[in-house]
Amino acid sequence: MLVDTHCHLNLPPLNSCLDELLAEARAEGIERWIVPSLHPDDWDQLSLLTRTTPGVRPAFGIHPLHAATATTDCLIRLERIAAEGVAIGEIGLDGSCDNHPLQEQLFRAQLRIARSLGLPVLIHCRRAIGRTIAIIREEGLAAAGGIMHAFSGSCESARDCLRLNLVLSVSGIVTRPSAIRLHRVCRELPLEQLVLETDAPDLTPFGRGRTANRPAWLLDSATALAQLKDCSIEELAQATTATVKRVVSRL
């Protein structure tokens, strides 16, 4: 069994043909999907989706690009609805936006909710790895742990994440011939510290053209990672699924 630790099944275009896409993915051995939210407006829809679709697990949170929506009422509501989920996410910092103080305030608030509920976190980090690691360390999240979504940083940053009880999620980026730094990380880190994701409909694997990513294409990343680790797909599936179950105990 393969597990997709980060897949936006509730977003277009995936949500318009979800049954077909999940059937295609199941035929490739993919049986679980963690679906993180981006915005408070997603939460009710995501809750319904996960109650009605076998194998789909929700993670509730507010993406850093939507930090301006994070009112006190939203955070109170998040603390209530988060109990339905398997993680808090997608949360973190995004250096492409200049509202850094607001993002940090929201990030800390959501880390504290995760800590209070004993839930792991799904961390979004773009051009902010040093600050992200510093805040996670300051907030003392190590006990709950979590997953660094679509990791593509250095070996040094990877080891910093592991010391904070965060495993690294390998996305379709690993299929790109140009992703030399990520290939080095994947070779050097233990397989037991890696998991898989599509981030569908984004991060379409190399060679699939300019089209929306699909849940079944998790196998592309699995194949590329298995080649880097010099192991079979079956060995990779066993190891990465065991890691997800260790980190996300409600899977």
C-alpha cells in the first residue's frame, strides 16, 4: 500500500472527477490520501468529503498565504474541527509573501493547537527554512512531530528537520533530472525518514506534460525514489507507509 501524504482532492480539477481519479490510483496500489486544507472556507467541504470517500483523511489548518483570514474566531473553530482530522495542516511560512509577522503569528497559534491536541503537523515552507525551523524549535513541537511537505532543501536543513521529529515528504520534484540537491538528500537520508506525496493538482511529475497532477502519479515519485534508494517499489511502499503510520497515528 502507498500513502499520499499531501493531496488536494477537494480542489478543482480533481474534485470534478474524483471517483475516476481515485479508482485509477487504487489500481496502482495507492489506498490512503491525507487532504490538507488551505483556508477556513475549505473546512466544511473537506469534512464532508472525508466522511463520504473511503481512504481519505483530513488535515485542518490555514495556509500561510491566507494568514489575513485568521481571526480569533477562526482559530477557535479550528481547535474544534481539528479533532476530526489526522493532522494540522497545511501550515507554515511562505517567503513569496511579505506579511511575515502575520504569518509567524498564525504559524505559532496553529503549532500550539497541534501541541494541545497531540496532533502532527503538515508544514509548508517556501524560502523560509531557517525561520520555520527556529519557530518549530521555539514552540517545542518535537513530541507530536509531523511532515515537511514537498521538501527540496539541503541535507543540512533535512537533518535539522529530522532532529525536530519531522519526516520529509518527497513529491514529484524528485522526478526532475535537474533536482540534484533533492536527489542527494534522498540518497543520504534513511528511507525510514521519508514519505511520499503528489501535492495534486500541483507538482506534476516530469514527463507528464503541462497538465494537472493526478493521485495515480504518486507512483512516478515512488519509482524515482526507489531508484535513488536502490530498492524495490514493494520495499519502498512498506517503509514509507510504516513511517506515515508512525507519524500520523490516526491514519
